[in-house]
Amino acid sequence: MGRVTERRRVIRIRDGAVSARPDTLVAEEPLEIRLNGRPLAITMRTPGDDFALAAGFLVSEGVIAAADEVQSIVYCAGATADGVNTYNVVDVKLSPGVEVPDITLERNVYTTSSCGLCGKASLDAVRTQARFPIADAPPVRVTPELLASLPDRLRAAQRVFDRTGGLHAAALFTAEGELLDVREDVGRHNAVDKLVGRALQDGRLPLSQAVLLVSGRASFELAQKAVMAGIPLLAAVSAPSSLAVDLAAETGLTLVGFLRGANMNVYAGEHRIALEAPAAQG
């Protein structure tokens, strides 16, 4: 099975001094996800938590929403022509009676580690397919001070990042700031899928009382994944995209960007942030 890290020789230059030394790199390998034996998607990922990654991907695509909708997830033996199991192909078999949207089965997508691919043609598609409407969830309210404390806690939990400097991370927190889970991956969308997939396997969907924090920007596909998992609040240390903000406004998702120290921007769903009344304009 693929490793999380690999070693490579590197020429190191520091203040004019040149030396050769081994360096630790984050591993990146393709994972093909098959659904009921049919190829569905290929994503470039950091090996590990592959079954959770596949399950989370299917949650974000609106195929499944509960653990009992999955009959099995296995690595495909004989994935190569000579019958070798590369541990880079997984097959998800759905439980009898679970229907698969035709649009999902017709997709055969290559998902890059840098951006992801949501596969939805419009904001309406996400809103109508979400099984856990955020607006119907129990109320969640957090303070700016609590949000400000989360990036440092996420960074402290990134074990592989310390060795490689090359991984994105995503974490789930309670509204009181308790760390529930953290996952790392070369792709930010994969890290979120691993979180959501593990929650599905543990029977914890919807994540209606959770805060999702991502280490990079908040793109449309990350907002989509939050919505499909029933997560009411998504925070990112970098910028959101315009489509992510639109989706948040459409679905009731609270979206926070540029979360750095005590500073942050709230782009949608400010009712979940315990804000002081703004000063009157003179």
C-alpha cells in the first residue's frame, strides 16, 4: 500500500553553502473510485483513509447519506494487467435498493489535487440534492474568539505537515471548540472527503453541530461538501471564491474567510456568529 511520505535526494542551498541530503516529501498517488464495479472518478491523493475518502466523495455527490447505504468498500484485486493489487483502486458497492442518480454514473472525472471537481452544473443542483438542509438543523452559535483559536489548534494537529510542509488539512470542531477529527491530504477537497467519510462510517451524519475548518481557500467544491454533510459553518484561513459565497447564501451555510488571528471576514450566515452590534455610522 502507498505510504504517506517518501524520501528523495535534494540539493540544499543555505546562505551559499551547498549540500546533498535526503528530504521527506508527501506522497501523491492516483485513487480510482468505482461504484458498483463501474469507474466513477480518479483523484490524486495522499494514500491513507482511502475507504473514508471514497465514502465522503459519494456523500458530496449526493449518492449516499448513511452508513447502511454502503454494502462494502474494498480494494480491487488484479487492478493491473498482471493481476497486482496496487491499492490505488477501490470499489464501493451500494446496498440493495439504494438508487444512484444517472448523472453520477455517467460521470468519469479526473479530479486534480489542487482544485477538485464538484460535477454539479448549478447552485440549485446542490441545494435540491442535499439531504440535510442546514436551515432545518438545531441552532449553532460561536464567538469570533473561539473561531480565532481554531487555526492554531489545526496546525498543532498536522503531524505529517511537520515532516513535509506539503499537505492541506481539514478539521471538525464542536461549537464549543472541541477537536473532533482532523485529516491531511495533498488535496484540500480530499481532506474534507476523508472527514465526511469517516463521519458517515461512524454514523455521525449529519454533522449539524460541527464547525469545519480548512487550511486553504474556500472554493465552491468545499462549500458543497459542507452543505451535503449538513455542516452549518465553514471557516477557511484564506479567501473564498465568489461561487462559494453564492452557495453559502443560497443554502444558509455560514462562511468565514481570511481567518487569521483575531481577524476574519464573514461572507454569509452571520447569524451563527456572536457579533457585537456594529458601531453607528456618523
